[in-house]
Amino acid sequence: MSNSELHSAKARERAVVTGAGGFIGHHLVKFLKRQGYWVRGVDLKVPDYAPTAADEFVVLDLRKAEEAARATRGVDEVYALAADMGGMGYISSHHAQILYHNSLINLNTLESARVNGVKRYLYTSSACVYPEFLQMDANVVPLKEEDAYPAQPQDAYGWEKLISERLCRHYHEDYGLETRVVRFHNIFGPEGTWDGGREKAPAAMCRKVAQAKLTGDPVVEIWGDGEQTRSFCYIDDCVVGITKLVRSDHREPLNLGQDRMVTINQLADIVAEIAGIRIVKKHVPGPQGVRGRNSDNSRLRRVLNWEPQISLEAGLRRTYGWIEEQVREQLVGAKPRA
Ligand code: NAD
């Protein structure tokens, strides 16, 4: 097949990205467009920080079956990213709402994809499915996909993800729908939520450090003692990993994240160094999630013959630069006019 034939073959592929008004969905739409796809974006809202690259963007509520049917009509592939979600502060305080909303979203989206004859379906699960009892120590053993059972996720958010993973498996077994399941480990990058309560640790840390830099007050609040550990994966690696998984024949859940673990205190130090300032860490009570979490990428490497490439420092430099701009604009806007 020549390059132009390949391009036009890809151009005929039609995909819908749900949650396209959110962080990962917005970036995934851009990436699929660059691959030559025709893309429909679906969300409750348009993206917050930049116009969508989608060919068509439809505001729909996937908690409603008829709107999910509209979302998945006439496409070959569904990238199911829509979710009621946020960082630890949000997830640990909205259990019932998250379980209710996300169950409806995923039941409706998967069933309507089946009815509409979709060929491939990607479901975005989370490292939050892993049992709390395996994550009690900051120096945690990296989590393998099979560790999800026996199940004991910490939050309702994780329980719902497990059920929807299961649903994908049964839709394949019972109806032949080609389903893929990815478990993200802390994805971060520019053009994602950075304030308002739903932001996750890397964005929150960039915001706090930028505020310290721009206001001259060096105090940066950290929830807990800051010795809790995580790994963080940059958004450009995330969208590459997603599309590699969709093209693969791997139907079992697959981790997608970095396997370099850092403490939240170390994360703060890296961001402060990027910002070029000295900070004073103030440890305050706050939700911390599990004590330690890291991704075991053995299966990722084996299945995709690939793993995330972008270092934490490189990703944070790009993210910090964007968030510092947002904070600067916010501070200017907050100043009384002369
Ligand atoms: P996000 O909150 O930025 O995006 C989710 C989008 O879904 C939002 O724009 C929201 O408006 C939309 N949505 C919510 N309810 C909806 C509804 N009823 N109908 C239509 N749209 C609706 O989150 P994200 O970080 O981009 O995450 C994308 C997916 O990846 C989610 O399923 C999330 O659970 C999963 N995930 C993300 C991470 C991460 O680190 N960001 C980690 C693990 C899993």
C-alpha cells in the first residue's frame, strides 16, 4: 500500500472520543486527527483551554441512553474516556455520585456501541482498581495487572472501573465486540484541570509552586507528610500508548504509566527547581489516597513492544510552563484596575 493509499484508508476510519472536553480526551482527539482519522468529540462541555480539533463536537450527556446512542452512531471505533472524576480530594468525597454517574455512562456507551455495530472499543480504567492492601507502604511493590484480584479498591471510583472492565470482557465474550482496557497511572500535562478542586497532584503542585513564585510567598502546602509515592506519565506518551493498545490484539487490562516512583515531596522539589525558586513545604492534613503506588510495566513492554519515553522532568517542564501562564493571568485578572 502506498503512502497516499494508507493515508486515505486511515482517513476513512471514524472514531468517537467521549470525554473529549476533558484533559486526556482533548489531547487524544488532536492525536487521532494527526493520524488521519475523522473524529467526533462528545462531552458535557467543550474543552476549557483550547478549541477542539474534532471534525464534529457534540454536547451530550452519556448518562442518558438515547444520547449515548447518538454519540456512537456511524463510527468504527469508540474511545470511552468520559467520567465523573478528579484528584484525591474529589474522588474521596463523592463516592455515591461517582459510582452512579460513571456506571450509567459506561453501561450506556458500551451497549450503544454494540447496537450501533462499532468495531473496536477502548475503555479507560485506572490504577485505582488495585487493592488497597497492596498499597499500604510507600516503598510499594509495582502493581501487575493480575494483582487487581482479589478486589479491594480504596474508593467507589475504583470499584466502578472494575465493573466496567468486566463489562467489556463480557461484551467481547457474548457479542464479539473487540474491547480493549487500559489502566492509566497518573497522566499529566498542559491543558488539563489545574484549579477548582478536581485537579490532580502534578497540576496542583505546579499551581502552588507558580503561586509561590509569582506572589513571593514561598510556602507550599502538601497534603499529609508528603512521603506517599506515585509514578506520573506525560500525556504525549499516554495517547501513543492508547492507540498502540487499540491496534493490538490484547483484550485483557493493561497498565499504562511510568514505573519511576517519586514521593510527593520529591515532586514538589522537582517542580520548584523547574520554576527556579526555593519553596517552604508546609504539611497539612488532607486526603492522600493509598500510601504507595507504582506501575509494573512488564506486560506493557511485552504486549506493545514499547513503554513511555518522556521523563518526569521533561513532562513537568512543559506542564509547569503552561500552568505558570494560567496562574499569571489569574493574578493579573484579580488585581483591582487602576
Ligand atoms: P477529565 O475529567 O479531564 O475528563 C473527563 C470528561 O468526561 C470531562 O470533560 C467531563 O465533562 C466528561 N463527562 C463527565 N460526565 C459526562 C457525561 N455524563 N456525559 C459526557 N461527558 C461526561 O478526566 P481525564 O483525566 O481526561 O480522564 C479521562 C479518563 O481516563 C477517565 O475515564 C478517567 O477516569 C481515566 N483516568 C484518568 C487518569 C488521569 O491520571 N488523568 C488516571 C486514571 C484513569
